[in-house]
Amino acid sequence: MAIKVIIERRVKKGMDTDLAKLMRELRAKAMLAKGYISGETLRAHDDPTLYLVISTWKSLDDWRAWEKNPVRKEIQTKIDSILEEPTQRRVFDFA
């Protein structure tokens, strides 16, 4: 069963260009991962430091495999270094 992964990130002021570049790199790699269906990135209208990523995966196992992927982890480490607070992730099933 397909799932949605919601990822919330709050970037440090002035680092939004760096975050955008890293997120594009991460998305490009994710698109090659088994089970990736789609993704979108949103920026809060009232808070330009807050980003929301919504991705759809064919299964929880596919997401978990991507989450453990060393390439993803390397990019995520770079992202973490420019965030105000840790990345928040939640997995949702379709109701």
C-alpha cells in the first residue's frame, strides 16, 4: 500500500539557497530509488524559514530502504547542518 511521508525543515536565516540546492539533489536521487512515486516541496507563506516536503512511496518498505540509503544520509547530514532544529518526519497511510 502506498504511503505519504511528510518532512518538515526549518532553515537558518540566509541559508535558503543552500537548502534549495540540497533538496533538489536529494529529490533527484530519490527519483531513482525503488518505490518513489512523487514529491513536492512547499514553503510556508507566513514563515519563509519553514519548508514542507511531501513524498509518495509505493510502500513503507520502499521508504525505509531509501531512509537508510547512504547517499540519502550523506545529503541529509548536509541539510541538518543548516537547519535551526532537527528535521521532523512522519509517515501517513491513505485512509
